[in-house]
Amino acid sequence: MSAQLSEKDSILNARKIYYLLFSRLFMFSSSKNRFSNVVEILDQINQAPLNSQSQEASQSLILKFQNLDLIAQEFDDIFHTPPSPVRNTFSFYEEGYEAGRACARVRGLLAKTDIRRDESEFKENEDNVGFCFAFMFELISKALNGDEKADELSKELFTTIINPYIDEFIEAINSHKEANAYIDINVLLKSFIEFERIYYEAPKPVVEKKIKEVDGISRSEALRREQNRARRKAEKNLQERKE
């Protein structure tokens, strides 16, 4: 029994390290220490990679993270710079707009714990991809201390929030013209997500209808513009009747 527990704890610790890494890489922070320990974590992954692709990616990233200013600039170019920043909330990939049902579900999970979002440091919604990774890190840390409820919540967070939409998020980054280091990061993320699907017995979802952009705009933005056109047309018709 002790050997089994030891093996389980070993797996939990390894998973925790990955989630810590991805929280640092996908959650915006203005702190100068936003990428602290990233190279050390990458070195650990390089020593015991999930596969050969992960090892190659970790080795490439160790070199690229020698210039943190370039990494920070790439992050901003991908996620913040107009005209087509990559959306980084699970609500967007589920419904096509921000602060949707996924955000409400994450808040519901948070309410079952003593974990809270530090609003002074983190301004984005709770279904932000980086925040969900940080949430997973905290839940696994609690599970390591024997918190069975945290273990259950981590499974729910992965199976209902992360697993269904993470592939579209990865695809969006890989398609961005400014993606460089983040393509290597996504190699690590994709391999890890495949491991997590095995761990939680959660198969890769079959996406029947993706959230797509039409002529460079999101579905929600297209709907807003259509509503504005209809309103202007109605106002024009009303004005013509008055004349």
C-alpha cells in the first residue's frame, strides 16, 4: 500500500510541476518575476520528458528563455496586440464570447474551496486558461496533502473546462503569425494534455461545431454588427416615413 501511495504522490508531484509551468506561461503578469523558475522546470522536463517531442521542445525553450524580454513580447503579440489577438478564456471556445457558462462553472468550483483569485494581481476572468492551470496546481497541491475533495474538483475542472476546449486554444496559438517560443510550449502542453486524458480517463472530445471567425471577426462580434445594421435600417425607414 505504501508503495502505491508513493507512486501516486510521485505522479501528483510531476503533474503539479507541469501545471505550475503552464500557469506561468499563459497567465499575464506585470511582475518582473513572471517567468521565475521556468528554466528550472524545463530542465526537469528535459531530464524526464513525456516523449521525444517534449524533450526537443524543452531543450529549445531552455535556450529561448535566456531572453525573457523576447518571451514577454511574444506573449503580448499573441494575446494582446490587435487586430487578432488569441482569445484566452474557455468561455470563448465554448460559446464565442467572454464571461460565459465556463466562467460561471469555474467560479462554482472555486466556491467549494478556500482558493481565491487575487484581484490585485490578476484582472482577468476565472476561466482564463492560465488561471485554470494555476487553479489545477493548487488543487493538486491540496490532494497531495490528503484532500480528497480537491482531488475530485481537479477531475471536474479538467473534464468539464479544460479538456473540451484546450485543443482549439492550442490551434489558435499555433496559427498566430507571431508564435515562436509558444509553438514549442504547445508541444509540451499537447503532450501533457494527452497524459491527463489518460490519467482522468477523459477522451479527446469530438468537436462538432467549433467557434470560428468569419471574415476575421468572432461570431459574437458578427451578431453585434448585424444587430447594429438592422437598427440603422429601421431608423432610416422611420425617417423616410416621416419625410
